[in-house]
Amino acid sequence: VREFAKQTVVVDGSAWLHRGAFACARDLAMGVATTRHLDFCVHMTKMLLHYDVTPIIVLDGMPLPAKEKTNAERRKARDSNREMGLEALRQKDFQ
């Protein structure tokens, strides 16, 4: 990161949120209030600022019509995976 000191970088904020969500996936899936995914984004931002790197954090805008099919497939997969995870919790079938 030091090599980017005194520079500005653009960061995919959605990617940071998704990465941070690993720390609290169960809470998010069960609707439990948490900020751990946001804490990760704050930590990463502070790290860049510590090294004198100016972040521009970009979040997704409106859905693109060209990605409508892909987004629908991803939504279906997320919903299915969430249901399988919740069922595993109900059955205590997890590690």
C-alpha cells in the first residue's frame, strides 16, 4: 500500500461489503443487527488513510438492464443458499 502514498485510489465498496460480510454471515442471514461488515470497510478506509492514500469508494448504482438476467440468477442462488444454510442450522447440520 505504501507505493500508493500521496495518490488517490478507487475502491469497489460493494466488494468490501461482501468481503466484510464473511465475518457476520450468520447474523446477516438470520436478520440479526450487526455492523461487522461495515466495520471491515471502515478498517480498510483507515488503513489507506494511514498510508496517505486517498480512497474514493464507489458503490453500485442502478441495476443495468444488460445484467438483468445475471442479477436474477445471482438473487436466486443467494436465496437458495440462504435457505439451505438456515435449514442446516435448524438441523444442526453444520461444522
